[in-house]
Amino acid sequence: QVQLVQSGAEVKKPGASVKVSCKASGYTFTSYYMHWVRQAPGQGLEWMGIINPSGGSTSYAQKFQGRVTMTRDTSTSTVYMELSSLRSEDTAVYYCARGSIVGATLDAFDIWGQGTMVTVSS
Amino acid sequence: EIVLTQSPGTLSLSPGERATLSCRASQSVSSSYLAWYQQKPGQAPRLLIYGASSRATGIPDRFSGSGSGTDFTLTISRLEPEDFAVYYCQQYGSSPSTFGQGTKLEIK
């Protein structure tokens, strides 16, 4: 079945970086854009950016420009999200989510990973 | 960026009742690129509605979406016990995609 499986929880110190992985299965990895969304404890959802698994092009929310890098490895059908210069406000659950339409950038998200909790604490 | 405002913040209803959730955008959402998600505690969001009114795969027909421009509505015709959760709207017609702050649907 179609699924996204993310890496496990992380605890990081302020100023460090974290890299979260999201492994896709059950569909053609390069056909659907992948998004990253985060959710701080008890808060709403925040879109971080998008990656084209085919060519690797990316677009990031302005808030995260300069701190986030999204990459992919087509050989393992995995996308990655790296966030640097971590601060306490980055404590959140990070989700990867697949766009629902082949080749579309403006898209709803039909498949979600299970989420990765990232805790930033000294 | 487009700001989405959901109302009410919390909705208290009983199973079998009808639920109406609202999502208002700060500017027109192009091509009705508006989605609704359901999220239960400890789970990832689940896509319910896309394109303002199209049900996602496997979503029961008691869920329906309507609206255009700046005003959108999610209606649950007869609440089932499993429907009590938090609901988010999302616009994906312009970048950055944005979400509303959520409506918590709780059992009365």
C-alpha cells in the first residue's frame, strides 16, 4: 500500500541541526511532489516547503529560507528535510506529505507520514 | 500570504447531530483550491475534501464541502462517534500554502 515512513524522534541542543527522513513506498516516487509540514505542541499546521522528487527542485516558505534544506535520494525513494540553527521554537512534530496529483505543485496532501518529533532543549 | 480563519474554535455537539464548520480566507482562494483535514490526537492529518467540494478516497458521504472565493464550509450531516476530532482547512492555490488554526469538534 501507499505509505510514507519517517525516521524516529530526535532531541537536539539549540544551534544544532536535525535531518529527518521520509521513505516512500507503494507508488512511483518521482511522480508526486513531496511537502513538509510541522506542528508545534498543541498548535496548528505550518507548511515548510516542497520538493520535486524527480528533478530535486525545491521551494521553501520564506520563514524557513536559509535554514531548511530538502533533498531526495531516488535510489531509496527517500526525501530528507534538514533544519539548521535550531531554537526552542522549532520543537514540533515534522510531517512529510505527498501531493495528491501527479506532477502538481499546487495540491492537497493525500498521504502523510506518521510524523517525527523533534525536541530542541539545552 | 493568505490567512485562513476558522470558526467556531470549539463546537460541542452530540452524535447524530449536524456539524457546520466555517473557513474564511483573507483573499480569494484561486480555483477553489481549498482542502479540509481531520486530525485525531497522536495521528497525522487525514485528507477529507479537496477542491472545496470533492471527497477524498474512502471518505464517507456524510462529509461534504462547499463554498468559493473567500468563504468555505465543511458539513458533517450526522455525527458518528469517530468524527470528534480537530478539523483544519488549507488553501493551496497560492504559495505559501496556509492552514487555518483549526476547529475542535467535541462531544457534548
